[in-house]
Amino acid sequence: MREMQEIINNKIEAMSAEGVIQQTIEKAVEEAVKEAITANFKSYGSITKQIEKAIEEGLVLNIKDLPFETYNEQMLVAVKSRLGALFQGAASERFMSEMDKVLAPAPKEISINDFVGTIASFWKTDEPWDASHLDDYATVAIDIEGLGAGETVSLKMWKQKESESFRSSVANRPDMQLYIIHGKLRITHGHRYNPTCFCEHEAFVFKLYAAGTLITNLADFNEDDCDLRLKESDY
């Protein structure tokens, strides 16, 4: 045992003299410091916890305080501004003009000549870029029948009247067919008028029907006294 003790003592003295022990201690101290620092920066370390706490306290986000109402208000203002600009000037005038026509009150009475002339004017402006399906003039057929002269009137109008050989075909079906009883328009289940999607002449007919407008001068109707032109003359 004494020899072993001497060997250990001699080795320690030699290591100390050579600086090995000092280097080992310095290296161990360095590793210990590194491990301590690393440990403090891990998820459970004190420094990490302090940093997390500082960030949590410094970056407080309250969802209730997000100003979505302000953003929505700004969006609404932007939309209104854009729509307002759209309906300024000529666009607004055109829109109001069309609204005035649609909402214009129906007359208490209208002559048969003015009535069919108005229908023809609507047809004339429906599709001015393609008038191939139009005659030069609208055709009107009025038959007084039923309850006595002037009581019941059948009114038919065509945009394009086929020849007599086609009279029984679907192609010769009237573009408008109405009955006028005691001077007032009648709309039956056979009519296809839909108040939600009227074309101009249908809207006009329905307006007169709803207002109970009186159609006058039926017995004196003369097609030559009406403006039934559907196409402009080239001359």
C-alpha cells in the first residue's frame, strides 16, 4: 500500500509540475460554466423563464381591442363612395330617367290609336341593332264581337306579319293579344305577363290594366291614323 501511495503522490506531483492538473481544472470549469449557461437558457432554465415572462408582459394582445368595427366602417365608406361616383353625372341622369318612365302614373284614358302607337314605339326601340325580325310597320287587327258593338274587342298586334299561307302556323301567332271589355283591358290566364320581368310593352299594358285606364275611340279605329313604324326609312 505504501508503494501505491508513493506512486499516486509522485504522479500528482508530476502532473502538477507539468500543469496537467491546472489545465484539467480550467477545462472542467469552462465546461461547467457552459453547461450552467445552457441549462439556464433551456425551457426550464431561470433565464429562459425570465425572458418568457418579459415577452409575455411586454407583448400583451387583447383580441377584444382589435378595431374590426373601424375597418368595417372604412370599408362601407369606400363602397358608398364608389357607388356614389358611379351614379354621378350621366349615369345618374340615365338611371333617374329610366326610373321616371317605369314609375310614371298611368293615364285615366288613352285612345286606341295612341295605345297601339305606343306599343309599336316600344318594339321599334327594343333591338334597333337587329331589325330583321320586324316589318316596316306593325300590323294591328281589331275585332268587335260578343256582347255588342263596342262592348268586347279583340286586339292583336304583330311585329312581323306572315303571308296568308302561314296564317295557321305558330310563326303567325300575334306578338300581343288582348281583350278590351267596356273600354278596359282584361288580362287572362292565357297571358304570360310576369310583373317581375316585364319588357316595356308588357309593363305598359299591365300598368294600364292595374290602373283601370279607359281605352277610347275603339269603334273609330283606323290603322292609317296610327304611327306604327318599326323601321326608319332609308330615304
